[in-house]
Amino acid sequence: MELFLQTLLNGLLMAGVYALVATGLALSLGVVGIVNFAHGEFLMLGAYLSYLLFALWGLDPLLSLGLAFAAAFAVGGLTYYGLIRPVLKAPELNQMLLTFGLSVILQNLALLLFGADTRVVAPPYQAATLTLGPFFLGAVPFGAFLLSAGLLLLLQAFFTRSRLGLAMRAVAQNRLAPGLLGIEAEGVYLLAFGLAAALAGAAGVMLSVMLYASPTVGFLFTLKSFAIVALAGLGNLKGVFPAALVLALAEALVSTYVPGGGGWVEAVFFLVLFLALVGRSRRAL
Amino acid sequence: MRAVLGLLLLFALLPFLPLGDWRAFVLDVGFFVQVLAALALSWDLVARTGQLSLAHGAFFGLGAYGVGLLAPELGTLPALLLGALLAGLSALLLGAVALRLHGLYFAIASLAFSEVLRTLALKLPFAGGPIGLPVPPALGGAWPLAPYFLGLGVLLLAVALSLWAERGAFGLAQAATRQSEAVARVLGVRVVRVKLLSLFLGSLTAGLAGGVYGMKTLFLNPYDAFSLARAVEALVIPIFGGLYSTLGPLLGGVLLVSLEQALRLWIQEGYLVVYGGILVLAILFLPKGLLGLLGGRRG
Amino acid sequence: MRKVWLLIGLLGMAWAQTQVKVGVLLPLSGPSSVSGKAALNGIQLAADEVNAQGKVRLELVVADDGTDPAKAVPALTKLLTVDRVNVVIGGLASGVTFALSGTVKQYQPLFLAIGAASSVVEQAFEGYPLFFHYHPWDYHNVAAALQFFRYLAQAHGAKKVAILYEDGPFGSAGIKVYQEQLKNLGYQVQAEPFKTGSGQFTPVLTRFKAFAPDILYWIGYDVDALPIAAQARQVGLRPKLIYGAPPSWPIGFEKNPLSQDVAGMTAWLPTVSNTASRRFVEAYRKKYGEVTEEYMAPMGYVIVKSLAQAVERAGSAQKERIAEALAGLRMDTPFGPLSFKPSDTGKTRYQGFGPEVWFQFQYIQGTRRPVFPKEKATVPFRYPGEYYLR
């Protein structure tokens, strides 16, 4: 029983970070309508920023969080202006190739600048542990979970309380109507894309503490984020966290209870996704 | 049409041209161009029904694994065919289950499918597991050009299938299915059949391409053979060249694959930055792919 | 006037020189590029030294294999047919090297393999007469690690090993052998695979807690080093030794307090104190302004140095003559003495280094120090480690 609860706890903590990365993806997909293959590269940006600030000035990654958020927002905004806006009306596949090209550029620029080496930071709390009775909670994963939850709640409030947020949701639900209602779609797109990148940047800082910074750190998470966004329903922002939770729990349960499960985690993750997608498409009829 | 035939003729004549010192290198690059162009064509064939496959890397890998496992017992050609059949059957399975998924949903489902297959290849003991699987060279290795001509054969098949689809009623049915399944149904298109057949034919050629690839690289492991990078390459080439056509993926394959090799020779470090830049510029300035450059003659 | 003398001198040297064009095919991009670039640095350093001495002139033609068979095969073909090299240094990643075997057999160059530890590569090159493999084979690596485990059992009473291995070719290659051999040594063993780079060890480590291992042994990549060390603490797992076997370690790991007392295996460290190693470190610092920790750098260096000696002895640029001279060569290297003998399986004829080059180190206060075997140790082995004592 203890092991079971601990496993659930492990899954829950992981779901936080997954949801943070996936929410950004869902934003750019739902609001702007862009499948962004370069989402993971914004995450990488945050991770490297955190590494550099730590390595050069010993800056605590917690302090880098805000900076990475802002920097990734700026890069996301620039990307929107320079690259995304010209192809807003282009076929979906063209947009995909564009963002794929961008991802190749950013990943290899990082490779040129930093090499393929894995880089790590060392804040004092990195391996700190909280014990709750018989349960163990890593302070960093727990903190990352709280931060993710906080950011997502803020976002939720933004969407339900503020005019701009409501406008964004309107755009997400219907691409034509906002224009009729006099909502400036341009600005909404820019904000959404920047925000998506900023969330990834913040997640990148967290991952630099939990894992590492490297040119490919974003790849695995983008892949899983796509899965989560698809499970939630493309563009459905509210569904992201439950979807992340389902997949993270499936992963945690398999790797805890199936002998040799570590090697099956990926397969289970995608099997769950596959069945869910197929199941939903059947029910829809 | 003339451009397609011209390119194919070039591939057929390449081994007989006086290329001097560069001959062996050009033939090696030519081999990989053929294989990847065939893969791109097979992806495009499926895409014409609106199914965005991210499982073509897995079909490619299945074909390759089929050859690796069967060639020692059955010989080169039967193994190649059976490997392709394996890919085709798995595609039918995917198609039948994911029939009602569209666009990005189908893409993600096919991605998930391919990840599951890769894990299976990793875990099945007879498939060599994570260490990998040696593949015997084509036709016992007696003839160094054998992979090249096998590659040419696969490319010819892919082009022939694509032309057949493009020019006949099947192509119209595909286009109708892509634009709107409901409308296509009303028009009397048997949507399910069109989608499944496209997927089957597309994965068959992808499997053949993978099989030939395996005979050249002589060694497979699940991470390489089932890689997502190859699935992405299969979709990058047609978009770059020009979608839903025969010439587009063919031309895209020739240019993009040789461009990558050339950039690697000239620039070495960081050549992929330039490669990515070219992709981005192509989308910004050639929204119809290379075919747009040729004046957009197609309808 | 001095210029004229210099010119005459140079001309005279050129006259006595043997010129050899050497193809260098390494992963300068892709997953193995850290090792590939380190190797290239070592190779270029050695080529500079050789050319400065003037007896042999090596012209390097460098190509990137991209850690990808589809890129490596044409690149090798170009080296062999367009650049017409007779000698190739390359073969770092095992899968790629296997793919090269077809082209190598077709054009028959002298092939000096820098890495490619997997014994499937040995099968691929079985019977090929011009194959020189410098790096130890994977069974050598296993033997070296087992020697350490035997010591841990005998001297420190270690009984239980928990193994985490990545599920790709690198981590899984020797895993069956490891498990059997560890059991033969009297260990209780639990082994779990993981996906490298995923950073999710909490569930598996939680499960290991019930097993309470003395040793947590992980076989993976640099990306896994920190997450394993951190998450072991987070779940409250307290092994007496954390022992990792990645091909390279992350940058900055040594400065991380979590690395304290983590052990690993390598063939070389800049602190290794034999003459050849000290000379290498000094020359490397002079050329590149920094010290490398990657053992592939001295490995590349050793290959070029040995090649130059062989060319000098052969007095010819002919590959068969060079191979003959190389086969009889003996030299001191940063790894210890080098000479070629048939491999343990008898499949290939020229095997350079064996299990003896490996040694175990520990991260101790920000640097890596050799701790085992005794004759190579510079500081005492710390067992149990700090992560247990906490």
C-alpha cells in the first residue's frame, strides 16, 4: 500500500512538469493553430540560460526562472513575427516543415555554441528531500510541481478573468468569430505564441535542475507533450492537466510494478495514447 | 512527366557515366537518394488521402528487420518481399484501427504506433534486441552495385505506383477523400478502401526501401531502423519538393539528400544550421515547394 | 641567410620524408560527437608533432560520420576513392563501424579502429587482414568491472548489486554476462532497464529500496549521471557505492556536491602520472589551452603516434608494409604499453589494449581520482560513500 501511494505521488509530481510543457504546446496549437515542432527548443533555451547564469555568476536557477520566462517570451514573439505570421494561412504541412526547420537550426546552433556535452547545475537544494511519514518527496520535483501548478492556475485565472484572456479563448474556440467581434487577432496570436514559449522556457529552467542541459533536452518532452495535447483534444487547454496525469501515472505504475518495466515505459505511454485516440474516435460516431 | 522520366534515366545511367574519382562516392550518395526518395514517395501516396503518417520510419524499419531476419534463410529477394509485406500488414492494422482519425490525430496515433513497434523490436529476443541485427549483403555480396540497382528498382516501383495513382480514377478518389470524406462518400468514393489501399501500398514501398537500406548498412538496431528522424525525413522531402505529386518528392529527395551530403563535406561543423535555414526559407518563399519554381503546371 | 638554410633544411627533410595521406572518419555531429571531437583533437595534436619532427609527413583528411550509417558509408567511400587514402582512422560508434565493414572490405584500406567496443564489430571484421583495433573489446570492459566487484565483495563484504542499464545497445550489450558473472561472485542481483535521458528513475529506485543494495551500478550516458545521483537521495535509497559506467561524464558534475564519492571506470584521466600521459597533457594544453578529461583524446593521439612510428620503420607508404611494422610495434602510451596481439576470441589478429587499461576512479572534492586497482590508485578508495553516511 505504501509503495502504491508512493508510486501515485511520483506520477503526480511528474505530471506537473509534463502539463507545463504541454500547455505551451496546446496554446500555440489551440490559439494560433500552429503545430510547433520547435517547442522543445524553447525549453532548451531556458535550460541553457539557467546553466550559463549558474556557471558564470553562480546565479540560483530559481532566480533564472523569471529571466528565462521573459527571454523565451521575447524569442517566441520574434519567432511569431519573423516566421509564423507569414505562414498563418499556409497549409498545415508547410507550417510543420517551417517549425521543424527552426528546430533543426536552434538545436544545431546550440551544438555549435556549447557542443554536445551534457551540462549540469548544482544549487544547494538539488537533492533535498521532504519526508511525509513513510513517503519521500524530492524537494525539487515537488517545487517544480508547485511552480507548474501555480503557473497553470495563473493562466487559468488569466483566461477566465481578464479581457485579453477571454479574447484568447474566443480565438481558440473559433477562428472567425473574434474578427467579427472586433478582437484584434494579431495581438492575441503574438501573446499566445510568446506565452507558449515562455512556459517552455520556465520548464527548461526546472529541467536544468532536475535533469541537465543539452542540445537535445527538449526533444523527449516535446514528443510526450504532443501525446498529451492529442489526448486532451487538440487545443483543449483544460484537458491538458488530466491528460498529463493519466500518462504520468501509467508510466509510474508500469515502471514500479512491472519487472523490467523501465524498458516498457515508453511503449505503455504511447499505447495508452493510441488506445485513447482510437477509442474516442469510435465513440464519436 | 518528362522531368520524372529524365531523373529516372539519370539514375539508371549513373553507374555507366565517366565520373572519374567521384564515381564510387556519387553512386553511394545516389543509393541513399534513391532509397529516401522512394520513402518520400510512399509517404506522399498516403498523404494524398489526408492521412499524415509518422509511422513511415517504422514501416521502413519493419522492412529492414524483415530482410535482416529472413535473408539468411530465404535469400535476398524473397526476404525483401516478405519484409515489405510485413510492413504492409502492420500498416493495414494501423489503418483499420485508426480509420476515423484525421490530420494531426492520425499523425500522433501513427507516431504512437511506431514507438510501440520500436519497443517490440527492442524486446523481442529473436530480433537481436538492443544490440542489433547484422544483415547479410545483397545477393551474397558478390556484386558491389547490387544495392544500387535494388534501390533503383524500389524507386521505379514507387514512381510507377505514384504515377498510376496520380493519373487514374484512384488519384481523384484520393484527392476527394483528402478534401472531405463526407463529400467523397456522397460522390460514391469508397473512402475506407481508398484509405486502406493507399496506406498498404505506401507502407509496402517504404518496407522495400528499408530492406534495401539494411542490405547496404549491413547492421540494424531499433533506435536507428525505427527512428523518428526517418519518419520526419519522409515528410520533409515531399513538402520541400511539392506535395501530392510524383515529381515533387522525387526532386525533393534528389536535392535535399545530396544537399545534406554536400553541406557536410563543405561546411562540416554546423552544416545542419544551414540545412534548417534552407528549409525555413523554402517554406517562406516557395510555399508550393520546388514545384512552385517550375511554374506550378499541375492543376 | 637563415631563411635559405631553413629552406635547404626543409628540402632535405622532404627528401627523406615518407608521405602518407590518412583518412579520419569520426562522429563530429550526432550522439557520439563529444567523444568524436575529443578524438579529433588528439589526432590533430599528434599529427602536428609528427610533422614537426619531419621524418614522416601525415596529411589528414577529416570527415564527419554523423553517428549515422547513411552518412558514414558515403563519407568513407569518398575518403577511399576520391581522396585515395590507404589508411583510415575511425570507427568510434559500434553500429556505424559495423556499417562501414562492407566498404572497408571492398576497398581494403588499413583500418585503425579507435572505439567500436562491441564484439559484434569483431564478427564483422573477422578475417579482414588490415584491421587494427586499439580500444578494448566489451568483454574486456566486463572483465575489468568484475575485477572491481570481486574486490568489493572480498575486501568490503558487498553482497547486493542493483543494476540500472539503458535499454539501447550501449547499456544492454553485456548485461546478461554481467548478471551471471556477478552471481558467480556471490552477489544478489536485481537489474532494471531504463530509457536514457528520460530522467525518470524515481519509480525504479523506490522499488530498489526494498532490496537495499550495497552497490547501485548504472550503465548509461552522461545525461543520466545527475538524475540518478539526485533521485537516489530523494527516494531515500542509501547504497554504499554508486558506480556508473557512461562513456563520458557531464560537464560541471565534478563541481556538484552530489558527485562526491560517485565511482566510475575509465581508461585515462589527466591526472594519470606515467611519462607518456604527462607529456600528452602538456602538449594538449599548449595547443588547445585547456585539459581534456575524455580518454578518446589520448586514444586518437596514440593511434597517430603509433602509425607514424610504423611508417617510419616501414620506410614506405604502402599499407601492407605499414601494417607489418605496426604489428611488431611496441610503445609506451598514456594508457600504458601498447602492442598488438590476436584478440581473445581469435577472430581478429591485431588487438591493441585489453582489460588492463581500465581503472576505477571516484569523484572526490571536485576532481576524479584513480582508486582501484591499488597500483594505479592515487588516493584511498572511499567505501561506503558519502551518500550512505548521510
